[in-house]
Amino acid sequence: MATYSNGYVLDSLGKTIATYSNGYVLDSLGKTIATYSNGYVHDSLRKTIATYSNGYVYTLYREPKK
């Protein structure tokens, strides 16, 4: 589970894995990897990939494609 605070998304070890600002989640190179709004994180196809609340990011379990 990841956490977020002050513009940074951190992994469970406290390492920065992304940044966020103005509705966008950026990787370490500054490339947009997702958007966020109203408690949901969306991929580039606007598919919900996670939710966020109270400093935590919750990834969604998805069945593997066959």
C-alpha cells in the first residue's frame, strides 16, 4: 500500500515512487502516469486503477486477463 503527502507518493518503505499535483500523477521523469479526482486514480484510458483517502492509496484487485 502506498501513502501520499505534500505532493509525493511513497511506497511501503517510504521511497518516493511518484509525485502528484493539479490532478496529475507523475513518474520520476515527470511523465504523466495517471490522473486523480474525487478519491479515484485513473489510468490514461480513464479506467479506475486505485482509490485514495486519508493519506493512503488503495490499489484495486483485478482478475488477470485470460
